Amino acid sequence: MTSVSIYRPTFSDDRYGDPKIDSTSLLTSFEAKVGWESPEESKEPTKRTEITRRTVFARGVHGTGIRATDEAAIDGVRFSIVGSIAEWPSGTFFSVEVVSS
């Protein structure tokens, strides 16, 4: 099992009216199974990056209110949540994205 913490950002507008993150606060923490998905290379011809996703499944954890705009810290390293968050009676499932160049 792996330690997972969920952080919720607070936003304000920058001088151009675009949203920016002001700060983040801890929403919840739990133990979960975390796995790796197969990596894929960037489709952009000028970038040589590899995108890998980690999947998180927390059995018995539900009703967390996790949003796609939240961040997940897995073993202390923060990642952006990508895609949908699935919450079932058996637990919660979501993915995070790891980008390396």
C-alpha cells in the first residue's frame, strides 16, 4: 500500500483575468494501491517527451469529493490528476500523469 494525499488548490485571477493557483490545502489522505500504465511518447514533432500514467485505487475509500483540478501526492511527490475520478461503493479510482523529457 502507498500513502496518497489529495490537495485542493485555491484560484484567483492574474492581471490578465486568467485563473492562477494561489495556494493548496490538504483535502484528505489515505492508503491505496498505485500502479504504472504503459508509457507513450509525445505526438508533437518538436518535443521528445514520454508520458506515463500512474493509476490509484483506494479500496473502501469513497465520498472523498476528489476533483480533476486537485493534485495527488504519491509518497510525497505531487502529480496532476487526469481524466475522470470514479467513486464506487468498493473504492475510489483515478489516474495521475508523469511527464519526463
